[in-house]
Amino acid sequence: MNVQNIEKKEHNVATFEVLVDAAAFDAEVNKVYLRNKKQLYIPGFRKGKAPRAVIEGMYGKDIFYEEAIESYADTAYAFGVENVDFRIVGRPSLKNYNVDENKELTYTFEVGMYPEVELGQYKELEVPMDHSEFDESAVEKELQEVRKRNARLLDVERPAQNGDQITLDFDGFVDGERFDGGRADNYDLELGSGSFIPGFEDQLVGAVAGESRDVNVTFPDDYVPELAGKDAVFKCTVKAVREPELPELDDELAKDISDFDTMDEYVAHVREDLKKKFDEEQDSAYATQLMQKAIGNMTVDVPEAMVQAKLEEQLDNYARTMGMNQNASRDELLDAMGIDEKTFQRVMRPQAEFEINTELLLDAIVKAEGIEISDEEFEKAVADMAEEYGMEVDKIKGYLNETNMRLDLARRKAGEIIRNTAVDKEPEVKEEAPAAEEAPAAE
């Protein structure tokens, strides 16, 4: 094979050709023939025994070409990656292919190039930190949520009100036709929770067990395309109304829901956890502001292929988190999320771009600062991870990609440079305009 006609274009896009010699292409064609010959019946030959030349004579010499070209593309691309003078990012696009009269195969690939980064200021960045105090009301709010989560539900005969849980059957119609996902039986719904689209729960307040109601709603404009902005009618039957009976915040509840013997101990634990979360969120918000400012100071042209690869990664992560089929197609995953491609791009693209720019920034700082990870630092990080997960070090190493972990550790060091040199700038105070002097009263 041979790489030729490398062309670097704007926005870090490049194309290159991979020339596959006739012998290699013919060998791939022969593999395709061997895979398929058992399925071909040629008069005069037992099924699967017809020679390749006979099959090509009957159906054309290129009968196996398309499958051979498709199956060999990955091999050709991998060769191209190893033999171009730039680093490829994202997934390739096969723009064209051609088999000439000498049976030489030429692929044309379009790829993204790893972009050059021109660093701006990333040390001593002046960003104001939020010094808000922890709000003690968060503790009380959490305790009330604990009561709700541990409440007993008691059937009541009165009309339903916000805070009650109702059990209902519903069946949705748009323009008189049922729509997918609009029907359920014995569905438990807390009124006032905002679980359903606006207006749905409000129209069931006041219903009693056994009552049927039509609920009229309009789907939001940013809903799934098939229903966005459309009017719908849900035929609902309320089957039960239950009122939550909240438990007392006493020692018995503390023992039931935690490892603590008293409610005072449990409340102290809740406060500590919430305070820790509050501090971490403040710290994370400050780190994000610093990163955004450093990114704003750098210059880089991110190729679209890099963005699309990150979006694919986010989609795969979502599928993994939700326990979905990892072999599902992109369209199947989007359908499972209940969104279309346009909505996915609009919602997820900003985060994808921020993650890419963050990685490019940190990698550039690693290079500029000459950051390296020593074997001692690597071994310590592995040991810490093994302790965290309660596993043996050797077993942890079996799961790790050392190159990726060293890169992650180097990026952390780069991030620490940004953070440790940052200046907590006082927020600017806007001066109030002086009050206009009142005119003297006329005598």
C-alpha cells in the first residue's frame, strides 16, 4: 500500500488517498469469494463448488468488488493513519474509491487533524470566587424530603390535592388518534411534582377515586418532533387517591433509615454531607470559570470531526449509564432518549465543545510546561485507586490503559497550575449615580 495526494485544508480538515496494489486487492476479493461461494448455485457445479472465474464470468468480474472494498477499508485507513505526517482526530469519512484497469484500488479519506493550539494567559487569571455562606435551610429541606421518602400512603375519600399520590389510567390522543407512549395503566403520580407536561397535573386536582376526566394540554415546542407544539387530550381515570402520612423526625426514624442511633446524630451527618457538597460545587464552579477564561484566551480551530467524535462518546456514555444495548445504532439511541438529531446537537454540542477545548488547553499546557508523570507518581495513583475500589494493585493495572492514565494525571497537573496561580478577584461594584438635587420649593 501507499499513501498519496495528502491535502491539508481549512479548519483542520485533510484528505489523503491510500493506494492498494492489485495483488492485495485481489487477495481480499478472493476472501469475499470464499465467504460467499457456498451460497451460490451455478449450473453444472455442486452448490458451493463453482470456481471464482466461472462465477465472475457469469455475473461480471466485479461481482465481489463492493464487499471487498468495504471489508478492506479499515485496513487501508489504519495504514494511512500510520503514514501521514499529522495526528488524526475523530472518525474518518470515506469520500471516494476507485478500481482502475490494473485492478489497483484507491481509497480517498477525509479526516480531522489535531489542531495547533496557541496558548494565551493561563496563569494568574483574575476570576471572582463565590464566597456565599452555606444556607442552613438546605438541611431542613433535606429533612422534609427524608420524611416524604419514608411516608406511609393512606387511601382517602376526599378530592385529590397537591402533595397527594394518585393512581390513574390515561390514554393520550392527538387529532383523535392515539400516539406512541401516551398510554399507561395503574400509573402512580404525585400531584404538584411537575413530572408531567405543564397543565396535566393541575387538571387532576380535585378528582376523587373512580372519577374520569379529560385533560387537555399542549406539548412544549421543544418536545419530541412528532408531538412538539401539538394539542392533546388525555382520557384519565383516577383509581385511587392517597395522602402521605409523614413520620416524625425522631430517634426511631434515624435508626430505621441510617446507622445512627439518634436524630441529632443523623441531622449532623446530613449537614456535613450537604456542606461538603456545597463546598465542592462552589469549588467546581470556580474551576469551570477559570477554565472558561483560559480557553477564551487561547486560539484554536477545532475540526468538526473532533466535535462529532465527542458527541458520539457522550451518546455511548449515556447508553452505558442507562444499561442500553451498546451495539444499538445512533438513531436507536436517540429514539430511546426521546430526542431527534437536531435537539441532540443543540443540547449536547456546547458541553462537547467545552470538553474538547478543555482537553486541548490542558494538553498544550502539559507541553509548554514540560509536565511528565514519574513512575513513582503513576504507582501512587494506581495504589490510591486500588484502595478506593478495594482491589489489588495488579488487578487494577489489568483494567487500566497506562498511557491514558498518565495523560489524565498530566492534565490534572496542568489544571492545578491554572488553579494554584489564580487570583480571587473582588467583584466589581457598580457606582450608583448620585441622586439629583431637589429644586428649592417656590416661596
